[in-house]
Amino acid sequence: MNTSGPVEQGLRLIPFRGLRYVPERVGSLAAVTSPPYDVVVRPDGLHHLESADPHNIVRLILPQADTAEARHRQAAETLGRWLTEGVLAPDPTPALYVYEQRNSEILQRGVIGALALSPAADGIVLPHEDVMAHVVEDRADLMRTMQAHLEPLLLTYRGDGTRTGTTAVIERMTDRPPLLATTTEDGFSHRLWAVTDPAERAEIEVDLSRQQALIADGHHRWATYLRLQREQAAPGPWDFGLVLLVDTARYPLQVRAIHRLLRGLPVSEAIASLTGLFRVSEVDGPLPHALDALAGAAAEGNAFLLAGDGGFHLVDRPDRALLARTVPTDRPAAWRTLDATVLHSTLLDHVWRIPDAPEHISYIHDTAAAVEQAERLGATAVLMYPVREEVVRDLARQGVTMPRKSTSFGPKPASGLVLRSLGVN
């Protein structure tokens, strides 16, 4: 978020004793990491991660069993066993952690710590998307059972772009030997440093106390943190949540779309329902060419790309009267014209009449995976065009949330590099 001028009560990030894999007890650090739980493409990606190493973090963030209670109990037992066996171990002293991700095109650096969740955080940490109650309930049950935060959510703030404060500490740390370094199969290298010096931690604390943050990734985990905090009768570790804070004035993020897989809707039926309501055009493949066509149409207005029958179908130019009677009018124009708003309010709710429930709609970050799953299942993939970051920021400032799963900021932190146990001081 842009924070020109001081914030009365800004971000408060405290150190913690991170739980980390003991390198000698695992095949490799890369083999035990995972994308965030909601980015893992299931079932293929899940099986791939489980087979990469018997200690892959996916066994904690996405445990597999017949019931939710059994899944969460299994994850807690696995975590306890790994701690007993020395697969995971707490760092000797509390620290903030500098985290770097890099590939040939992107350099991202930020600070991982435990962020205060006090009521004062309302208006300081700003969500921009709605959440799904069943996901929050599931994550809350998992965290409550495990007594741990398994993966940091991604928060962004906007500093002044200079090498001062938090940025100065980060860039000094990256000149030192890291705690760990690994390269994952997606081509990203990851490095982690522990900030234990009181003066450097104070430098970060003073800088962040003037900032407010936008939730870039992890809305459900943020809602889960707040829910679990409200359950507590006394102050304690639940008053803080595991986060990664990135200054996007220094290290800009990428914003990508999240696509929808409509499980019970064949492409032919989806297109037939649009007659007279949207323009539908056939688009030649391959996928990158079709996405270029989507980008061109999105520059002119609402546009979607449907796939799943072996071809690509551009859907754009919605009927204005249809939008007027289906899109709520109690929010700003920037919200009413979002592709995600039109998709959910107009297409899903009124044209296709598909409930927003996991048995009907899957949310998939990877474009090719969305198309492949739709073709395999005889379903419809709705491919989206990314929202501009300034639109997200402006709506968040107004306190207006976007439809859930509207954006995907990245790169996202790898899960498994540092965990936070609520029972380790």
C-alpha cells in the first residue's frame, strides 16, 4: 500500500524461533518445499510433491484422509513426529527472516516475521478480496489442531524507494552468508537469512511502524488468523500471524489472474446460454495466441476466454441491459466493471446459475492446467485477464473487497522454508 506520511499505528512485526528443515535429514531442501496450499494443482501436483520426498511440506499443508478431522489430526501427528525425529527443528534464538526469491527475470526480497493482529490492525492491513467461509473454517481447524502457522501469507507495502530502513537491512543481509539456499524446479532460487541483531531489528521495527499493507496473497489465512485470535481468552501467540512483507516500491510484484473451472458445464452449453447476451468469437490456438486475443479484448471492456472442448472461445461485449440488472449498484464503478464481478454476478449467478461451491467451481492459478483439466473432465475453463495493481490498491483503500480469487500476486513464497510453532517461544 502507498503510505505517504506516517501511519498513527503501523505494522508491528516481532521475531520468532522459526521451525526449519534440518538439511541432513531430508533429500534436499528443494524436494521438501511446495507452492502455497491453494496453488497446488490437484491431484497431479499433490502426488508429485508427495513423491518428491517423504517429508515434503505438502503432507502438512494438504494432508490426505477421508474426513477433515482425520486430515488435521494426521497433519498434527506428522508434525510432532518430524520434530521428535529431528526432521524439523526450531532455530536457537528468535529472529526476523530476510527472504529472497530470484530467477532470470524477477528479484523479490522481503522480511518474514510474526505480525501483530490487534484490532488496531483494521485499516493497517487491508484485504482486497472476499473469502469463502468453508475454506476459513478448514484452515482454522488445521491451524488449531497443529498449533502452528505453516506458510507465510504475502503482504505488500510501499516504502519511499530508497535504501533506508527495512530495505537497508535487507540489502546488508543479502551480502552475508545465508541460513539456507536452494533452487526449486520452477527455476526460482531461494535464500533465507536470520536477523537477530537488536539494532537491525529496531531499524525494521521503526520503518514498519509507519506503514500499512495490502494483502497480496493469503486472504483466507488472514481471516483464519483473526478468527483464531478471537477464540482466545487471554493474550498469547495467537495474537500474531506469520507473514512475508515486501516493499513493492523496491521489489515490484507481478499480478496474474486466477481462472475458474466449471465442473458441470460443458463448453457447448456455456456458449449456447450466451446467445444475445455476449459476443462469442472463435479464437485460433495455441494457448499463448488465444491469450493475446483475450488481452486485446480486455483492453476494451469485460472479456473472458472459454476452453475445454479443444478450442478457444472469446466472450466479450456484454449486453448493457444485462449488466444493469445483474451487477449490484451499491459499490464504486471500478468494482462494478471488474471482470470477476461480471463473471460472478452476471454469468455464474444469472446466466449459468452455478453455485460458488467447491463441487461446482475450482480456482486454478495455472492457465495450461485449467485448460487441461477442463478438456479431461468435459468441463469449461473460464480464463481471466489480470487486474491492474493500481485498481486493487484503490479499491482496498476505499474498503471495497473484490470477488474472491480475483488476483494472484507473485512470486509467492515457497512453503516449507520456515514455519512458526505456537508452542515454541
